Amino acid sequence: MIIDTTEIETINSFSKLESLKEVYGIIWMLVPIVTLVLGITIGVLVIVWLEREISAGIQQRIGPEYAGPLGILQALADGTKLLLKENLIPSTGDTRLFSIGPSIAVISIFLSYSVIPFGDHLVLADLSIGVFFWIAISSIAPVGLLMSGYGSNNKYSFLGGLRAAAQSISYEIPLALCVLSISLLSNSLSTVDIVEAQSKYGFWGWNLWRQPIGFIVFLISSLAECERLPFDLPEAEEELVAGYQTEYSGIKFGLFYIASYLNLLVSSLFVTVLYLGGWNLSIPYIFVPDIFGINKGGKVFGTLIGIFITLAKTYLFLFIPIATRWTLPRLRMDQLLNLGWKFLLPISLGNLLLTTSSQLLSL
Amino acid sequence: MFLLYEYDFFWAFLIISILVPILAFFISGVLAPISKGPEKLSTYESGIEPMGDAWLQFRIRYYMFALVFVVFDVETVFLYPWAMSFDVLGVSVFIEAFIFVLILIIGLVYAWRKGALEWS
């Protein structure tokens, strides 16, 4: 009997140890995720500040200057204000759809960050379907917009929601075809492999030079997917007040606001990963560890440099969407659909066939 | 659910990102003031009394676009596996994929000629 009990005790303690190990495993899994979420949030704050400063520069005004040095804390102040505002739900609307809509938009865009490599193999989940995962996840967001447009029971909102859905489905196909051409070149859908395929010839190894048509189509489609200014028909102020967010106030409006900037950041990051060589320094004949004399011990430093290069490329690229906002006028709905279906779709199909033909020659 | 190891992070990230809006709603529910009024909660229609419901039947012009979208989206999904095993399959399968794309281009031209892509 005594032996039996001790055996059971040992088994119990063993299983306790195992469960403790599992708990530690889960906690260790949460650390990078929480770090990523915090990093993304700071990234969004930086984008908001950058957009305000660049817009101010283009329009020859000063821009935010009172909140913190150079107005850096302006975005934080805006967010706090939205958190303290009253939440209004229109009495005739559908309460559930009204609340779920912005949540779906934010969640789906957050998820697409999990496949972005920020540094050398520094990626949350190196899925073998990486880029395809992004395309699949990002097409959930319009469902949220449609829900919020319908749930508001407001004519402006409903029209805005419909427009958002129509726009994002029209531009999703050229986007997917461009990504397909890229993954043909690197023969993998994993984002890490795509970056590594561009690392060989430095600056000249970028997919930008091998896929110039694809890059332009990707740029236009991603602007349309983000509902940035030449394509911001879903929230065209002159026609639809604010589109699907007309009835929103307080933190729910804030979620839409965050979602739009998160989307901008993620597409800019994907431009960096797919076309601009990701975390590589990309200057030929210079090997980073040689300059700084890093051995295998200085891995942390190398990772930090990788993160810095990725973010530098991303934020430099962001100047293009922000400057476009103040340069181009808004399209009409028929022009938008014509551009998507009659111009970008045939061009991206042709680009795909061109890419496959050239790959066929090199087989 | 947790069969594929590389998707563990995805599920954990999904849970955390679901927590983000819930947390935001909770914090704002605690902090935000509440003052209700019938005028405040009425639908916004440029300041005048709202005329009727928005949930009514009207012609959605995006319907044909949605149909064409389904065709082309499925096509793109079919092309992805081919592109991934492109170097293994070689020329013969490339010709098959080319014919597949060609049929779809003919479909696009047909939809175009029939006016499915017109904003009328």
C-alpha cells in the first residue's frame, strides 16, 4: 500500500512538473506576441505623427507642436480623448453588428502581422503559406466594414460599407496575382524565403527590378485596399459624410482609425518584404557583421540592425502613400472599378504570364 | 486545433488580438460618460429628421462585380499550388495552366463585352 501511494505521488508530482512546463511554455509564447502588439501600437502612433507632420509640410503649416516635443505625443492624446468619449449606439441600429464590425476589422489586420519578418528570421510564425495567409486574412476586414455599415441603419453608412466591400474585392485579385508572381520568383510562399531570395546581389537583387510592373500594380492595389486618398470612396466626405463610420463615436471610431493605420503599416511592411529586400542592408560589397566586427556572439546586435533596416525602409516608403494623399484627387466610383477590372487585372495577369515565361527559360 | 505546431502562435495571437477590442470596450465603458437622449440616438441624416429606414430593397450595382470576383478569386487560388511546384512540373503543366488562364481571359472579355463591368 505504501509503495502504491508513493508511486502515485511521484506520478502526480511528475505530471505537476509537466503541467508547470506547459504553463511556462505558454508564458514564453505570450512574451513575443505581447511585444509585437506593443511594437505595432507604437508603430501606428509614429505613422499618425508622421502623416500629420508631412501633411503639414506639404500644406505649409506647422502641424502638431504642443503635445510633447515636436508634437510626438499628439496621437496618444487623440487616443486618450477617444477613450474618454461617450459611446453612442443609434437607437434604430443593430447593436451587435454595430460593435462586432470594428472589432473584426482590427482583429483581422492584427493577425496579418504574424507572418512579417522584422529581422533575420525574426518572425512570429514562419508559416509555409506566409503571404497567402496575409491575403486570406486581410479579406476578412471588409466583412467587418459591411457589418458596421449595415448595423448602423444609416443610409450613408450602408452605402459606405457597400463601397468598401466592392472596392476591396475589386483590388484583391490584382494584389493576389502580384504576390503570386513574387512567390513564383522565389519559389516559396514563406515571407522569410522571399526575403532570402532577394539577399544575393544587394541592392540589385530586389524584386523591385525583376517585377517593376508588379510593383506598380501592387502599390496601387494596396493603396486601394487601405482606402487611402485617391481611393477613399468608402468615406468620401463630400458625398457620404464619413461612410461606414458616420454613426461611430468614442473608442469604436478609434478602432476604425487604428485599423486604417494598421492596414497602411502592414501593406508598407509587405512592400518592404516582397519588393525591397526586407531586413537586408542591400548595399553590395558591404557585409554588416564585417563593419561592426560582430562574431557569432553579437547576434542580438545583428537582429537589432535587421529590425532597424526593415523599419527604415518601411517608413521611408510610407512617404509615397502620404504624399499621394495630398497630390491626387479622389476617383469616381466608375473610374475606380474601371481601373481595377479593366486595367490592373489584365496587366497583372500579363505580368504573371511574363514571369512564368522567364522562369521557364531559366529552368 | 493545436495539431500543427507552427500554427500555435497563430491561435495565441488570435486570442490576444480578440482581447484588444474587448479591453478597449471595457476601459471605455468604465471611463466614458453616459448621458442618453432620444435626439442624440437618432440616425444622422445631415441634421434633418431621418426619412425611413436604411434597411430597404434597392439595386446594388456591385452584384455583377461580386459574381466576376468569385470566378477570378477561385482562379487565383487554383494558380497558387501550381506556382509552388512550378520547377518540378515543368513545361507541359505550364501549357495547361496557360490554357486555364486563357479560358479565364476569354471569360473576362465576355463579361466586359456583355457590360458586366460597366457602371450603369
